[in-house]
Amino acid sequence: MDKFLETLSENAALVLPNLLAALAIFLVSLYAAGLLGKLVRRVLARHKADHEITLLLSQATRWSIIIVGLIAALQRFFDVTAFLAGLGILGFTVGFAMQDIMQNFVAGIILLVQQPFNVGDAAEVGGGYGGTVEVINVRTTELRTWDGLVVILPNASILSNPITNYTRARRRRIEIPVGVGYGSDLDLARSAAIEAVRVVPGFVEDPAPAVAFDAFGDSAINLTVYFWVDVEKAGFLDARDAAVRQIKAAFDERGIDIPFPTRTVYTRPENA
């Protein structure tokens, strides 16, 4: 009996320090996990991230720290290297099989955190798809195109391509190409075009409107009218439509010709 108690006390003396150390490591990891989880929630809330993605990232942070703490605690009793190596091989196999899904998942998290666009924004994404954003999921984004089609795009393709957000552009530049006859007064055409766009809905004076003569065309001298509009006061297409109408009316009023393309056709007589 004395021998058994002596052996038990010796084993307890060896195990107890490791047990206390493992318990301390695990408790510290629990405290750190809760602290960092709250920090992640506060940061994402400050950036106005979605509630779902905030909860997902905070929980992922919390459990990652807990798992690391648990592994460190178990390391006090046995070597977990072989066990982790087996988990690594399994994780690599599963990850390779699900790489596309995970790639879209991670891209969805980045989109939800960075928010390059929101639901309802007019944008061009995914390498040329333009329309209104309707749904943003973790894996996919749903877009209603300008012609009414619904396109579901993988988030990875959106993140790997340029994103153009039209809604966030409060001011946009409009370009109107037009041609005037070779006999026209170019200075008069310039002033008439600038006066015409000043009455376009949403017109802004700064930056100032400008007219640039581009080239000598086949039947006209080509010019482009540049001006800026506030798209919160008038739609881009509405402003462009009004500009074409106003320029046409101003040129007609001043007798400035907008010529049709002309071609000279020579015919050879049958007897020739």
C-alpha cells in the first residue's frame, strides 16, 4: 500500500505542474478569444459591415484562438505534431477539392467588409456585366443588367476584375461628338455649344465646359463638347439627351450646319 501511495504521489508530482500549466494556457486562450472576438465585432460595426459577416468573422476569430490554445495545452502531455500532420493532409485534400467554393467564400467576405458596392447601386462588375446590384451573398452576387436580365456572378470573378460604381460618382463628365460644315464659323460653333449645355438639367460650372475640335472629317469638322453634371439632380442619360437637343437647337438658331455624310458616285456610260 505504501509503495502504491508513493508511486501515486510521484506521478502526481510530475503530472500536476503540466496539468496546471495546460489549464492556465487554456483559460488564457479563452479570455483572449473573447477579447479579440469583441474587438473584431467593434471594428466591423465601425465599418458598417453586414450583421451576418460580423458574426461570422468574430466567431471564426474566437474559435481559432481557442483551438490554438487547446493544442498548446495538449502539448504539455503528448506530442501533437503527428496528429496535426494527419489533420493537415486531410485539410489539404478537402481544401483542394473545394478550392473554388472557398475562393468565392473568401472573396465574398472581402466584398462584404470592403463594400465596393451596396445593394441598389448601379455598377459594372465581373469583367463587363453592368446593372443594379440586387443581392450580395457570401459566395455570389446577383445583378440585374441594364436590359433586365438577372446574372449571378461568383464573388471571386468580381474581386479579380475592375469594379465601376456609378452610384457613388456624384458628378460625371458627358461627351457629345458632333460635326459642323467646313464653311461654319468655328468660334461661333464653340460658343453656341457651350451656351447650349449650360441649360442642361444638373449642369455644374466647375469644371468648366469645353469644346475641342478633333479632326477634319469626310464632310465635316468634328468636335466634342465636354461638360459635367450632378447626377443627383439629373440622370446621366437624361442630361445627355437634353444636351443633344440643346446643341441641335442652338446650331439651327445660328445657322450652323451639321452636314450629312456625302459621297460622289461616278457612273460609266454603257457604250464607254
